[in-house]
Amino acid sequence: MPDRRKKVCVVIASRANLARITTVLEAVRDHPALELQVIAAASVLLERFGSAVNVLEAAGFTPDAKIRFIIEGQTPATMAKSTGLGLLELPTAFERLEPDVVVTVADRFETIATAIAAAYMNIPVAHTQGGEVSGSIDESVRHAITKLSHLHFPATELSARRIIAMGEDPRYVFNLGCPSIDLAARTHPGTRRDALVDHCGEGSPIDPEQPFLLVMQHGVTTEYGHGLAQMNATLRVVSSIGMQALVFWPNVDAGSDEVAAGIRQFRGQGLADRCHFFRNLPAEDFVRLMTHCSCMIGNSSAALREGAYLGTPAVSLGTRQQDRECGPNVVFTSHDPLDIADAIRAQLAHGRYERNDLFGTGTAGREIADLLATVDPPVQKRLHYDSATLLGDRTNV
Amino acid sequence: MPDRRKKVCVVIASRANLARITTVLEAVRDHPALELQVIAAASVLLERFGSAVNVLEAAGFTPDAKIRFIIEGQTPATMAKSTGLGLLELPTAFERLEPDVVVTVADRFETIATAIAAAYMNIPVAHTQGGEVSGSIDESVRHAITKLSHLHFPATELSARRIIAMGEDPRYVFNLGCPSIDLAARTHPGTRRDALVDHCGEGSPIDPEQPFLLVMQHGVTTEYGHGLAQMNATLRVVSSIGMQALVFWPNVDAGSDEVAAGIRQFRGQGLADRCHFFRNLPAEDFVRLMTHCSCMIGNSSAALREGAYLGTPAVSLGTRQQDRECGPNVVFTSHDPLDIADAIRAQLAHGRYERNDLFGTGTAGREIADLLATVDPPVQKRLHYDSATLLGDRTNV
Amino acid sequence: MPDRRKKVCVVIASRANLARITTVLEAVRDHPALELQVIAAASVLLERFGSAVNVLEAAGFTPDAKIRFIIEGQTPATMAKSTGLGLLELPTAFERLEPDVVVTVADRFETIATAIAAAYMNIPVAHTQGGEVSGSIDESVRHAITKLSHLHFPATELSARRIIAMGEDPRYVFNLGCPSIDLAARTHPGTRRDALVDHCGEGSPIDPEQPFLLVMQHGVTTEYGHGLAQMNATLRVVSSIGMQALVFWPNVDAGSDEVAAGIRQFRGQGLADRCHFFRNLPAEDFVRLMTHCSCMIGNSSAALREGAYLGTPAVSLGTRQQDRECGPNVVFTSHDPLDIADAIRAQLAHGRYERNDLFGTGTAGREIADLLATVDPPVQKRLHYDSATLLGDRTNV
Amino acid sequence: MPDRRKKVCVVIASRANLARITTVLEAVRDHPALELQVIAAASVLLERFGSAVNVLEAAGFTPDAKIRFIIEGQTPATMAKSTGLGLLELPTAFERLEPDVVVTVADRFETIATAIAAAYMNIPVAHTQGGEVSGSIDESVRHAITKLSHLHFPATELSARRIIAMGEDPRYVFNLGCPSIDLAARTHPGTRRDALVDHCGEGSPIDPEQPFLLVMQHGVTTEYGHGLAQMNATLRVVSSIGMQALVFWPNVDAGSDEVAAGIRQFRGQGLADRCHFFRNLPAEDFVRLMTHCSCMIGNSSAALREGAYLGTPAVSLGTRQQDRECGPNVVFTSHDPLDIADAIRAQLAHGRYERNDLFGTGTAGREIADLLATVDPPVQKRLHYDSATLLGDRTNV
């Protein structure tokens, strides 16, 4: 059967990952040499994290498997155990679907579960967003996934070079930009009114005539135990600015319970009178919010990634995005309320930034699909170093 | 409590790992600034893999936890699932023992489960035998563990340089040699008669007056489906040589059932009249066998590692040790019976080799313990590259 | 060691179970021949189910183990899988704590996981609240637990007779009443103002001068898919009555997400202006609310159990408590809004009921502890029927 | 679709269960109103337990799912944990196959995992071999499964009456005999020579001209720790009788490692010179061995069940079958070697017994299929007692 289509199985296991892989899903589905398989897993299926699966299905992607593997109680131990549960569940789906390649996104525990399951089952792994640098346990996990992956689609040139430096074969490392930028590039920006109307959520109503702040803060595993106070502090600063604010509930992570408790504490303090709280939004709506917000605050990587392309003024808090590559639109601060307030005011004074192409120009999805169709890395990996060179002079390495 | 002893938790999860960490166990136990915790896990606890836990306990190490996490039926999928089960179990033990550092050995699925569990729980991971190159899924898993580890104790200089090249901080990479060599160095070689008497096992009796071959062949995940025929072929060649042979049952791996079936098939064919079959041996006894055997055959890494120091003539089959660093004592061949036979005869003609210090000189355990006591890497890792250099010129990286 | 204290391990795995076992915890702790071990598990540890563990710890019971085993996404499949995860986790704790007897409460998936784990580990199981009849999968699970248990502490005489009829040995079946009644009996009722002040929660403030309704509705596995509409309907009826209402978030069950969504939908409809929402309360506070509420509405078993003793007018909806033994204080209805409204109005017209001792008089905890200290059932169970009698005449059985 | 065929999913999870359900598989497959689904699970898939799946496939039944859920190291704790792993795996298969009814066999941990998974997923459970009485944890588990099951196919009239006495609705309890008898009834007995030739296995060759003993002894959870000595004792007695013996390796159970070690110890003692060791046989071959053996020794239930129909002289050891219903062909003894020897000699003196129809006459499979096609029990179970009668007089119950 010379022209059997290659089965590409994309595992989507968190809300954030969905927007970062949507255009790959589309391009694989539409590619004549590829057959798309979709696994919706983990928090993608959970109502309290916004049921991103509904967004996926609304976009026409019916999951071939739905796998629940989040153990409740987001402590560091349950995060490790949820990884374990994912490793018990994913091989069952892979055995049934028999993919020719598995695509895994970014750097979370769901992602490493996917990579290990596929690697042990001799299925080549394609990894997007490798080679980036950040804080949190994500930093270690991301590079571990790189070492388990056969095909690399980093989002920037620097990330590509890091992956090669780590000993990956340059023939299988491709910088095509980030698929999340594809969505940002093709979304009609509309007006602020377009951005603000018609979302559900809870809390104060939104006034579409007024400027607004966007808050998105997640738990940080390596800062476990501080999340409640940090989120409460962020929201109190936001409240003190005097602008209306759209606040997102956190992802599922060690620490997400803390962040959610910080939101609830803040609401209980009666300070939330200009705040509106969301669980999830379609990616296009989120892009529109980023296009029209006065400033984005928190520790989401979207502020760096889509933010660079959209020119969104952003304040990045704490260590989660520390040292991650970004454009000029981001100001980094500590969790100190005064620092946060200064940074927000500086960004409000600056206003929006120029478009920056650091993370791509909007063609990543299609190009990744083309490469998935044509490149066949060997299942047996091998560290790509020349031993003689390495041994030549340790200080030069 | 300024002088609380640092808790070092060593996870031993396969028979092979035990010999490679024993002198570390001893040195940590005896170190005034350290408190030893031992977790015996996976095949270490299983009777059909030789209950290495008995060896451990006989050596005076009572496990602080015993964790069974091997799912029977060593297919690629159950290997991934056993990793998952390990990730469900290990955090429970870590929560109870509260180690300050976790030590994990080499490159198996039990090892990556240990590394992920500790890393997500913000416990620094010390890894031995990183940076080596081999075939099989172990190759990918070994380097993924490196990316999750905070402290690196590779066994050779080349391995250390590879780890640094992969972006690990050189301040936390130490080439002290392999602790398995410590055992080889201190074991009194005795005579062939000492090496051969008094072991249990089954099959033909051993004649301590006669030379012998040593066969140790494990399943290879990336060659899944070929293990039975390969093992049968090896044993038939060994049988044709006409010397008595000591044959080890395989480790627990995808493919170990196949290899075991190959042994059973061979025995059923009535060819095993000069073969004696073992499940496990104390490390000292194994060193003595390697010291006195005429040739070691199979795909065990001991042939390369302890073999270098002991000068054991060895024939390494197939891809499992492919490209792994070794001394002059090893001849690599395919699984072709004629090639195997030629290689064995060449080694028998050559006889024993000179001692080679590639994998150390016998001081690794003590030096590792000293470093565990004094070095405190930060929990938050960071890829150790200079971005400007990386971006300078892609071809130079 | 003739006078070693007997180790009694109580597994508390849901919010509802806590109040039903608290006086047993106290009596075991205070008994000279017993040593109390407490395992806090499942939803007891989860913030979004009210962190009942805090109540437990505030009462002076520090858990010997905390075990998280709820897999998020309360579908029927994840309920079965959470049972499985409990069975992976509980044996680890039992191996460490080595209890002489394990106490398990009522009829949930956490309870059967406890019973199976202990039974396979040859640890006698003591079961409270067996022999009752209800709707939902709880009905089957409750009786399955009875067949795995060695010592039975049913809450009523009828339940005790059912357990004996099921073939359990009458020497190990004791009707001592329900420990939840102990709490009800010893709680000072106070005034309505005492009942209503000082709780947290969210939604409309509570007016301590005004009468109030109490709403507690859980997911029903065998009605999966209807929970949202049912809860929304209940709340709309409650809203139409015109009294302020205290509404509890549901337990963790298949269907609890639906019920929670029903609450959120109702709040989104802007009808919740007299409703206050709780996650959890100390048992004494809950007893006081039941003592002073005008009517309790939903499908909680507390309405039948504590309600009988306290004389609380109650409306029980749907099949969850169907056919469960109860006193005169309960009116059963369908989920039809008109029926619910009629039933509530009838109960409001009737007012409070006389105390009814069907579920005990307040001495259960102490008596259970005494029996745990003195009765030692054999680990090997045996169906307690006389074969000759059974075979005598089938129609008479 | 008025005439959609009803999907019957049979879960086969141990070697012993296969022979007890084969004619049901055939009859369901051949029934015009039914569609057969087969799940092969647990030890059925394991090489070291004889890969019963090969027998299943050779008989034309291709599994719709293969599920590995045995955790190695058959301690009581891993038996509970394997049940848990089964509960994590089976719901995935049930979600995919969407059976209308699930059939589960007998009384093992795999069986209760099946029953719980199906029950929580609102799938009716049909249970074969309920209502029997035996030793071991199987006794409790069997009756717990009855309480989770909706349709009961016990193997004897007494078992049927016990199930009804336990509170099951008599409309759903059917004594049709045991499907294992169907196989015994239709297997051509052949000659001793037919029974003895052509099996593989290991150990001494079998002399088809000579009489032989049949040994089948399994681990007993409630006697954990004694299995090795018991098996060794049995084999030494067998050896002392002086007849050739066919010995089966044990099932996967807590204690099976011990029994296997007992076999290995016995072989190591050099006493096995008239013993031949098997892992598994097709059911027809096993029936033929039971038809022609001089005496069957051990604790297998086949000695009681098929043994009754075939008239096989049998010696049942220890507590495992204690009090189980049986015909005149069985002598029960302790594990005392002298008692065992006396019992074997008595049976050898007696010779074969008359056919006994206690467990059926050979039509069970077909009749069970007919009832699966026509009977639809409600998913919501309810204890089938009359409360008034129960309360009438406790002593009469």
C-alpha cells in the first residue's frame, strides 16, 4: 500500500496547548498525505478548567480518544502521580490508534507522559516549543522531552540552536515559528467592543467602552506554597489601578488550587468590583482581548509569545517566564506590589508596541504538516556529538 | 539544627543497578554528614529476576521502602505503563521519607520514573552513569534523565563532556568513575575454582577444572519481536563452541519474556548439556566469574564496564551497546551465528586483556558520597548556554 | 506483649462520612485497649469539596496518611477508575500502618476500595451503615462491602436483620445506632441566630432573623446526564418559595460536575438573590442548621438520618434515597417542579417533627469502640447458611 | 433499529476461567440476537501462566481488547493493587465497546474489578459460579460480586438458593449448571495414551503405558507464607507414591510465587525424576487427563467440578476448597504429609467414581446465551427482602 496516509496523532492535554497547536491540527487534517488523530486529555476535558474540548469540537475536531488523568489536589506529589496516570492511559490509546508519529506540545507533565509513552512504544515523537528557557519545573521537563523526541519544531531560531547544542541531529530540527502566531496573524482584530462583548464568566459586568487589563496567573511548582498570597497581591494591585480587569482562572498545576484560592480570597475581600472572571475562551477571542487590552499582567507565556506579534504591553511576574526569550513588549517584575504597580503604570504610559516576528509570521502550522508528511526520523536516536571534538578541550565545549 | 545530616535516598530498581551503586550505599551510610535511605523497587523485589533485594539485605541495607511496580507482560506498552505505575508509587515514598536528594542510576524506565517523581516534588536528583551512548530506548531515556537531574556523576570523561555539552552546569558535573569498578577493584580475584563453586542455579553441573563462557543477553526494546530467535541463536553458537557455559536469565524489559522463551526453547531442543542457568549472583561472585571466564557473550554493559577494568574478553551482540564507549576488550558483532562464532573464537585465541582505567580506578563511591554531602545545586535548573554564542554562527555550535 | 493495644485504622474518604464516624474516632482514641490510626483520603483532602480534613484536624485528629485518589471529571468511568486508584494507594498505607482492623463507612467507591484492599491483605474490616436500602449504585456497593466485611455496625434494627439475612454471622452484627446521631444528640441546639451566624461561603448575605431553607443535592450515578437540569429545577422552585436558602455544593460523584453546573447556571440566571452557597461546615454547625431550618430539600441522607432525630421537615427528591428507611419527617417526591413545590409547602405548613430514635440515641461511637476492642472475627469468612434448610424448599427461602 | 443485536462482553481474566466460559462464548457467538465481545485480561495474556490467550485464539475467538493488569510480586498488597490496575484499565475498554451486558466469571480479583467497573458504568453484570462456598479470600469476593451483579448463573441448585437468600431477585437467578461441564460432556474421552501424548512441558518424559497422578495446587491468600512448604510437601508425598505425576504450575495469586518456589525447591532436591511440569493445556486435553488419571491432588476446584462429572478420584488439600459443594469423588485432607499419603492411597484403592450431575449435564452454555438474549434486569438493583418479614422475628431469619 504505497500511498497509505501517515497517521499523525496530536495529544492535546491542556487549555494553553490548544491554541498552540490548532493550525497544525487544521493543516494535518487538510494534508493529502496525512491522517489526523486527536487525543483530548487531562484538563482539556474538565469543566472547571473551561472544557477546552468544547472549543476543539466546535472547531470540527472530534477526539479519537478522551483520556482523563488529572488526580485532584494539585500538590507536587499529585502532579507526579498524574504524570503516572497519563502513562497508564496513553499507551492504551496508542495501541488502538497505531499512529506513525505522535505530536506533543511544550513542557507540561501531560507532555512528558505523552513523550515517554510514545518513545517506549517505538513511535516517533514530534515536539513543538522545545528549546525555550523558563522558570519552574517546566524548564527541566521541556528539555527532557527534547531528549525523548525525534522531530523538533521550536518556535524561534535561538530555541532551534539550543536543541542542536543539546545533541539533537540538526536534520530533524526546524524553526518554523510558533503555531500560536498563526492564529494571531489570521484573527481579525476588530474593535475593543468586538473584543469585550458576548463572553460568559462571572463577576462584574464589562463595560465595552472602557479600557481594560487582562490578568492570567498560573501556579508555579517551584514556588509551591506562595501562590495564594501572590495572586491576592496581583489582584489587589490591579484593583488599585482603577481600570476594569478580566481575570482568568489558572491552569491545572501544582499550585493552581492556591491561585484559585487567592482569587476567591480577593473576591471575599470585596475588592473585585471591577473584575470579571473567565475560565476559558476560544483562541480568537483571546487574541482579540490581547489586541485591545491596555496591559496584560501575570505569568502566562502568551504575553511573551502572541504578545510579541500583537504588540501587547505586558507585565510578567515572578520566575515562571524568567529568562524566556521575548520581544520588547514585556516588563519583568518581582511579586512585590509596588514593583508590579510601577510596571503596570509604565506599560500603560507606553501603550501598544510594534509587531515583532520573533515567534513567527503565521505559517507554522502548514509548514509543520508538510514536514510531518515528508521527514521520517529513525526511531533509534543517538546523541549527535563528535567524541573527538568533545574530548579535544573541555573548556571549549 | 545546624548539623542535621542530609538525607540521601537511593532508589535501586533493577538487578544491574545494584552492583553499580553498592559502594555509594556504603559510603553514604558511613559518611558522618549523610543519612542513607534505600528504596528497593521493581525487579529488585521479584523472585523470577533473582530477588536482588536479598543481596541488598545480606549486605546490611534494609530498604526503607519496597515498591512493586512492574506490570507483567513485557511489551513496549507495559514498559510505559510500568513507568506510570512507578510514578504513582514513588511520590508516596518520597513524601514519607522527605529526602534532601534522590540518587537514581543509569537509564531504565524505573530510573526516569524516579527522576520525574523527585523533580516534580522539588527534590534535587543525583544521576549516575549519564552521558553515555548506547542503542535501545535507554539512549533517549538516559539523556532525558540528565535533563531532569541536578547533580551528575558520569562514569567517564567523555560522558562528563557530553553532559556539559547538553547544557548542564559544569559546576555540577563530576567524573569520578563508575562505582561498579570499585567493586571490581576490591574483589579478591581468587582462582577459577573459587569463581565456579557454590552457586545455585539449574541445568548441567559446572566443572570447576574447565574453562567456561559467560552468557548475559537482555531484551532490546527497539528490536522487539526478535528476542527469542536472537537468544536461541546465541545459545546454539555457544553450544557449538564446546565449552561449558554459565547463562543468566534476562532483566525485566520489553523483550525479556522473549529472551526467556529463547532460553526455554534452547533447553527444549536438548542442546543445553553444557549450560548452567542463573538468576542472580552477588556482585563479588559475578566479578570473579568475569575475571576467570574465557569469554563473555551477549549484550550486557558489564562486559564493557567492569570488563575494561578486569580485562575480560567480550563479544557484544547487536545494537544494545552499539557505540557505547569501551576499552580494547570488546568485539562487536551482529546477531549472525557465523559472526558470533568467529568473534568468540578470536577472543578465545587472544585471551585476557590488560586492565584499563576508562571507567575509573575504584574510588567512585567514596567521592560521590563526599560530593553529595557538600554540593547543593539549586532546585530550579536552567539551560547553561550563552545565547549570544549560540546565535553567533549556527554552523559552529 | 500480651497487652499491646489493638490498632484500629479508620479510613475517612468523603465529607459526609466524617460526621458519621467522628464519635467513633473519639471513642477509639480514648479507649485504653485501642490505638487510633486515621487515613484521610479522596474528597476529604480537596479544597473544592470543602477540605473536610481541616475539620478533622481542628478536632484533634492528625491523619496518619493523606491519600489523594480522585481522578477529575466525575463520569461513571472515572468513578470506577478512582476506585482503582484508591486500590493502588490504600495497600501502601496499610502495609506501613499494619492495622489490626480497618473501619470503613457506608457505601461509596472510596469505601469499597478500602474494603477490598483490607480484605485482600487479610485485615478484618469493620463496616458501619451496612444493610440500608437506597437508590443509585450505592445500593449495590453497600451490600458488596457487607460481603467483604467481618464486623458489622448497622444503624438500625432492620439493617441488622438484612445483613444477617444476607448470610453474615449474627455474632458479628451489632445494631448500636448511627454515630451521626451521637453528634446530633450532644450538640447544643442554640437559637436560629446561633445557627446562622459566622459561616463563610458566598452569595447573598444571610439574615439571622428570618427562617430559611437548606438545600443539599448530590449527583446520582444511575441518573447520569440529568443532574444539571434537576439541580437547576430544585433551585428555581426554592427561589419561588420566597425564603432565604442555604445551598451546599455537591459531593464528589459521577454527576457532581453536573450538579455544580446546575448551581452555576442558576446563579447565572440571576435568580440566586436569596441564596447563600457553602462548601463544607463543621458537623455541629450543620446539626444546628438542621435544627433550625424550616425545611431541608435535596437528596442527602442526612435529612433521613439526623433529620429523624432532630425532627427536621424534609423533602427528598428523586431516586437517591428511594426506599431508604426513615421516620415521619420525610416527604419523597419526583424531580417535577410542581411536586417539589407542593412538598415544600406541605412541610412548611407542618413545621418541625418529634424526635425519632430509629437511628439511635447517641451512644453508638462508644459502643462501637468497646466492640472493636473485644470482638475478634476470623479473617476467613464463610457464608452463614444452613445448606439443608436452604435446600428444603426453595419457595420458603 | 428494533433488532439491533445485544452486545455481550465476556471478560476472561484467568486460565481457569477460560474453560468455565468457553461454551458460553460459542453459544453467544452463534446466537442470532447476540453479538459477542471478548476481553482477554490479566494472566490470560502472560507467557509464564501459559498464555491461555493462544488457546482462546486457536478456538477462533479474537479478543476485542487485551488488558494487562497483573502487578508482579504476588503479595496480598499487590493482589489488591492489581485489582486497582484492572479498575483503571477496564472502563477504557467498556467505554469503547459499549456492551449491553458484561459477563464475569467466578471469584477472583480480576472478576471483582470487572464487576465494579461495569456496575459503576451502569452496565448490567452477569455472573457465573456465584453462590458457592469455599475457603480463601475468594469466598468473600465471590459474594461481593453477587451483590454487584444483575443476572446470576450459579452452577448448582444449592448455589442458586444461597444467592436468593442473599437478597437477589429470584427472577434473575438461574441454575443451568456449569459451562465447564459442557466441555467435559462433549470431549471424547479417548484412551490414556490419547490423554498423555503430545503435550509439551518440561521435566521427565511421560510413559503413556503407565498410570499417573495429576497435581494442581494454587496459592491461598489466607495461608500466605506457607505456600512453599505446602507445595514441597505435596510433591514429596507424590514422589513417595512411586507413580509418574503431571504437575501444573500455579495460577497468578498472592502465594503463587511461593508455590512456584516450592516446585523449584522440589526439583532442586533431585526428587522430580517421575514428574513432568506443565504451564497450560487446552481444556479438552485437561479433561482427558482428568478422565484417565489415577488420582488428582491439590486444591484446584476442577477436581470438584469437572471431577464430579468425570468421576475422577481426587484429594483436596487444605482450606482452599473447604466446604465447597462436591460429589463423592473428593477426599479432603490437611497439608500433613501422612494424611495426604493416606488419602491418595485410599483413592488409588477405590478407583474411578460414577458420573455425578451436581454441576450440570452439558447444556449450560447454550441456555445462558438464550437467557442473555431475552432477560433484561434493571440496572438499579434493590435488596429483595420484605422488611416486615425480616422484622417479624429475628431468630427465624
